[in-house]
Amino acid sequence: MPRPAQTGLKHLTAVSLLLTLWTLTTTAQAVYTTKKQPDGSIAYLDRDFKVSFRLPPRCVPFKSVRWWDRGWEGEGKPERATTIDIRDWRTYTLISLYYRLFDKPIPLTPEEMDHVLMADVDSKVSQRKEKDGLKEYRIRSNSYDSLDIAGQRALFCVADYKQGDTSMVEYLVWIRNEKSIAEFFIRVRADQFDQIRQDVEPIIRSLRLP
């Protein structure tokens, strides 16, 4: 008959194995097809999610993860999501792109969609302060801009924060339709932001959701 300590060890091992298997089965690499465009850029298409975007030759994706997103507080309904990291090798800027497919289409008017996206901004501020611990994180009140990108509703804004003694900026862009949502987030030094913003604008505007 096994001793209690041995039984507990076996149970712990089994739990650890289950957690490992859960991690392995709920995250995966997204797979993209690529096509060179006449202007030299590369078009990327997510084979499964059907999300597409274009990158200039200097920008290269180096990591993508498919996962189940329950919201940063872990209390929402899980939905399939993808995060892809892109490096601009000219400036060494990290461009992060997140996108998620809804379980069911959510029909909204442009005004209703703008309202939902503004709520996403509030949630992002809470995440950055409470979870990520970014110092003095706040959205610039005059930085909000709503517009249409190929029939998709988009919201742009800029946040300031501190990294040690360095003034930093995070550029945030949400793009949404009835079936899915995407978010770009780019963090740079404040004195680099204007140039970086010009560099990433064509990438953002190239995004197409299913």
C-alpha cells in the first residue's frame, strides 16, 4: 500500500503532466502563406484565421502564438486568438499584432463599434497599470482618432508612460468588424515616436480581417 507522501507525489506528478499537456494543446504556432507584391512588400495570410497584412522587406515576423484568450483578468469566455511579433530591423522596433475571432458575428453600427472600442481602451489602461505595472501610464486625451480601414472600424490612440527615467510611448490601434478584432501595440522611446508612427502606418492600414 503506498504511503500518503508517495500518493501525494504521484497526484502532484499527474497534475503537473495534465497542466503541461493543457499548455501544449492550447497554444500553437500560426501558419502563414506569403506572396511578394509589386512594390516589394510581402503579403502574409493566416491560413486558418484568414487575417492578412503586408510588411515591408525590412520587417520580419519572428514569433506567433495561437491561444485561447479569456481577457487579461481571466474571467471572460475563451475565444481563439493569435499574437504575432514583428521586428523592424532598420530601427529594431518591435511591432506586436494581436487578433481574435468571435464565436458568433456581432452586428454593430459604426457608432456602437466606436463605443465598444473606447471601452477596450479603458480595459487596456487597467491592464497596463495593474498587470504590466507600467509607471504613469495614461492615454493622451487629444490622440484619439476613429476611421474606416477598408470597411473595418479602427480606433487609434497614444499612451505615455515611464520606463525607469525614460519617457516612453505606446501606440495602440484597434481594428474591428462583426466577426473579429485586431490590435497593434508598439512601444518606443518618446523621441522616436513620430518617425516610428510613419513607418508602421502602412502596415496597420494593410490589415484585413475575415
